Amino acid sequence: MALFVRNRRPVVLDGRLRHIAFIMDGNGRWAQKRGLPREQGHKIGAKAFQKIALHCESLGFEAMTVYAFSTENWKRPAREVDAIMDLLEEYIDSSEKEMEGHSVRFCFIGDRSPLRPSLQEKMTRVEEITADGRMTLNIAINYGARAELCRAAEQLRSTDTPITEQAMSEALYTAKSGDPDIIVRTGGDLRISNFLLWQAAYAELYFSKKLWPDFSPEDVDDVIREFYTRKRRYGGL
Ligand code: FPP
């Protein structure tokens, strides 16, 4: 009988891996499997996110980007949308304490104008307070990649800027953190769901069947080990 033991050697980042992104899928199913309301899945999902953000900062990532709420997520029942917004507010409120000993620069990406004013105020405040943080933590809220691309194109058009690849990249929300080296999706689905479409051009993709609340820092270490087995050719040989 073969025995599979997880490789516990600590992972060390080098310059090839600077930016990791997560599609945190599976919160609802995690809760439903336990006979709990979906909101409970988001609550435990938020805790998993906190642990993973601290882990990524400790490992030395330059940037981490997470998909917390898409432009399509408004279609969910108001109760679930409200619960996610409450969790985001609670998370920002506790972030100063949570992030103690870690250096994180918060950056919220997406159209924040339809969000409740109390959340918008907290987002702006935490971005200001953490502006000198080391690892950029992009949290996508009311984010959709197609909308982001339209916004960038409109910005270039209205300023009469020639539309080049570099100008587009600089007009995106992620201008400062650049493109992710790897995008991780939990929850078993094999798609990108309108996340970082431009930035994903050469990203490695990693799909896990684990539901997001079960995803752990050790799973992130497995992602990193897998990344280092991939050969990135960028279209070359
Ligand atoms: C996808 O799972 C997850 C979301 C739409 C919300 C993600 C939100 C959190 C992890 C909590 C708040 C985040 C932060 C940054 C504090 P799903 O509901 O689509 O799951 P399902 O596919 O099983 O239904």
C-alpha cells in the first residue's frame, strides 16, 4: 500500500514567485454540508483568509490578491450579501490587531461606489494607515475584470493616451502590484469567473477541490511547491 506523506520541508520564496492570487470558492457548500446557513461558511472563510494572508506575508510575498465579492455576487439573497459586507467591516475593524507584527498594505480593488458608506470609510481609512506596509494585499470587492478593463480603456481614451499593453496595465487597479504569478481557485470549479483577466495572461493556474474554509497555510505551501515544478515559457521555448 502506498503511503502519501505531505512534504513538510519549509518553503522559501525566490524572485520567481512574488504575487499569489486566490479565488476563495466553496464557503456556501462548506456550510450546507454541515446543515449551517451559508453565512456561516463565509464567516469561517474569512478566518481562513486571515490565516493565509498572515502566512503569505511571513513567507515574503510582495503581493496577494483575493476575490472577496464579485460584481455578479449582488444577485445573491440580500441576507447573504449583508453578511459578507458585515464580515468585511469586522475584518477591517480587527485588522490592526490581527496584523500585529506583520507589514501589510491594504488595497481595495473594484468599484466601491455602491458599497455602504460605513464600509467605504473603513476601506479608505485602512488604506491610508497601512500605506507603508510591505506586502500589498489587494482585496477585490464589487470587482469584475471586464468592468476593470472598460474602466481602464475609458481612462486612456479620455486622457488621449495611446492604448499600449503597458498603458493598460498601468490603468488597472493592480498597477502597483503587477500580475499574479499564480492564481489559486478552491472549491473544485475549473474557471476564472471574471477575475484578473488581463493580469492572468501568463499566470500559472492551480485548482483545488478543497472548499475555501478548509484551505490552510499548509495548502499554500503545497501550491508554492507545485509552482516551482512548473516551467514558465511565456510563449518561448
Ligand atoms: C465564494 O464562495 C465566496 C464568496 C462569494 C465570498 C468570499 C468571502 C469571504 C471569504 C469572507 C469575507 C472576506 C474577507 C476578505 C474578510 P461561495 O459562496 O460561492 O461558495 P459555493 O460555491 O460553495 O456556493
